[in-house]
Amino acid sequence: MDLGRDPDIIWWSNFESGTTSDLTTPPSTMGFADTYGGASLAIESGGHLGSLGARLRLPAAVDCCVGARLVRQDTMPMQGFYSAWLRIPANVTPPAGYWAIMKLTDVGTVGRDDLQMFDVFAVRRSGGVALSLYVHPLGGRPGLTVMPLQTVAVMADQWTHVELFLNQATDQTGLVRLWQDGTLLFEVKGPTSFPTAQVRRFSLTSVSENNPPLEIFVDDMAISLRRLGPETSLRTDFSPRR
């Protein structure tokens, strides 16, 4: 499907510029890409639909945290969808701990630090890889690893569409949902924002600790007012827009 100038697509990037400059498309200029702990991030050939995508690579780490991030910072919609295509190589095994591949966060108090809110993890499951959703403790709410409605394997070396819906609310109308390739995996109801915290950053990440070498490819990062699903393709012949 050709989106054209779809007003429901708030922002997107397919990295076809060969850089991460789309992260700072006006009116927001606060996005960024960064790495730490010896991680690397590159825009290179092998994208989802276009010719280019992003590769996030982590070295093996012991007793330390390593990470690479593509961060869009903006005034986010109160009800919004956050999506991307991800590919995990067949020779990559998630660590026993955590491997965060997508994040919704608020802006931290120091530099580029995040106030953690919602994480999508890639985890080991039945000899393969699956997704997990973690809700960070905030506002007196304890941390929660959400039980899946169903488990769907992330197929090795295949592009997988991941989409997260967030209704930001301070009461029980708050809602988080996560789909993989159009299948609803997780649903959480209850407060999703607080007077001191609301989502202002959407990040594709590779963040872990005590991990083996890890690598993930990402592409077609989008923020929208409606669910895109895997059937929607982002056009490659004009620039991302806000």
C-alpha cells in the first residue's frame, strides 16, 4: 500500500539517506544515535524494502552494560503506535538476562539518560527467540514482566514487524498493546503515565549486559496515529515527514 501523504503517519525513517539524520526531522531536533561500551551502529546495505537499514552490534560483555540506540525524541501523541521492522541473524542467541530491542522512555535528568518506562526484549524461548514486554516500576507501580497472550517465534534471518500501542493515561484507561507480524502478543491495562513521567522518546536499541556478542538489523521506524501492521510499506521516494 502506498501511503502518500498519510496524515496518520506522524514521523518515519527508512534510513535511505544513508545517515541517522531523520531522527532530527523538524519540528523536533532532539533525536540522536549513540553507542557505549564498545557497541557499534552503522547504516548499510540490506534494508527491509529499500537498499539501506541500520545494524546495531554489541561485543561480548561481562559485568558491564553495552548498548546502541536510535532515538526519536518528540512530543508524543497521547494515543500512538510505535513500529519498526527487525531482523535477528540465525547465529545470535539472546543472553540469559535481558536484551532490549525497543524502548519507550521519558527524558532523563542527565544528558542523554532515559527515564525507563516500557521495554521490548528479545528472549530465549523453546530453543529459539521470542519477544517479551517489560513495564518498569514508576509512580509506586512495581515492575512487571507481562505474561503473553500467546507466544510466536521470531524467525531467524527474517524481517519481523513489531508494533506497540500506548494510550498515555494516569488512570485505569491507560493501555499498552504489542503486536508481532500482526498478531497481538501482549496487553496491559492501567496507568501508563504519571505527573513526573510520560513517553517522549521512541528508541530502537540493542542494550544488554553480561551478554555474548549480539547483532540486530532494524528498518522502517515509524510513529503513527493508527496501527500500520506488516501489510503497510513506507514509501522510499520522498523524505520522512512530521
